[in-house]
Amino acid sequence: MHSFGYRANALLTFSLTVLALMCAMASITDNFNSPSPTATVQILNVNRFQKKASGDDEVAITLDISADLQSLFTWNTKQVFVFLAAEYRTPKNSVNQVSLWDAIVPTKEDAKFSIKTKNKYRFIDQGSNLRGRDFNLTLHWHVMPKTGKMSADKLVLPGFRLPESYRSRRPAKHPAKAIAT
């Protein structure tokens, strides 16, 4: 006869093996999901565009962000981290990326949203490089699974341009729009 310890060890080993196989199967099934998220971003207003005392440019804008990220969710998805970044080139740097807004999307039901918000993080360039600058808004997302490898992707929304001159704190209408699917 086998002892109680031997039987408990066999049961625990079998249980962990089954759990590991279930986790592996859950992770593998994510590879069959082909997401097709969509997003629309508009700049409703350039609230402030100024040169700071340090010589850096700073922009405060109001954004209208609409996105449908429901296709990113599978039965293995825990949550999705999403952020919007402004991306542009300057003579000094070929890639500049400034995060403007972010959110954690916990469920598939919350993955379809439309919000109007000011940039959550400061849009500052080190230098006077933003006047008249063309830039893209890029919606990035990181899918965090319950088990398996985390994945990331992005959607580039081109066609935005900052004003040629600085503006005071008074809001001035500056509509800009980009749609991507």
C-alpha cells in the first residue's frame, strides 16, 4: 500500500499537470484571434500653445477619442492597456513620442468608448520645434492575458498639424481629424 504522502504527491502532480496543459491551451487559442480594432481621434481645440520660460514648447489640447477595441478580447484576456501618443520628427530626433492619454480597459463591454478629454499628460517638446509641426496620433494597446504571452500593437492616425504661432490660454478653435480602421 502507498502512504498518504505518496498519494497526496501523486494527486498534486496530476492536478498541476492538468492546470499547466489548460494554461497552454488557453494561450495557444489566442493565436487564432485576428483582432480588427477601429479608432477615430479629433483635436477639438488647442487650449494653449506657448513657449515656456525654459525655451520648451508646450501644448494643451482637447481630444475626442472614439474606439472599438472589443475584437481584442478573448476568453483569455484579463485587460487591455491603451494609450494615445503624439509622434513627430524634429531636426534633432528622428522619433519623438509623447503620451497624451491612457486607460485600462477591464472588460469587453468597456472596450467600445467615446470620450472628450484634455490631454492627461503634458505635451512638451524640448526646444522650439512644435510650431507648424505635422504629427501623427497613434493609439497603442497592450493585451494582458490571464495566461500566456502579452501582445501589443498600434493604430497610426496621420494628418495632424500644430498652429504656426503661439496662443495664449484662451481657447481657439483648431479642428483636426483623422479616421483609421
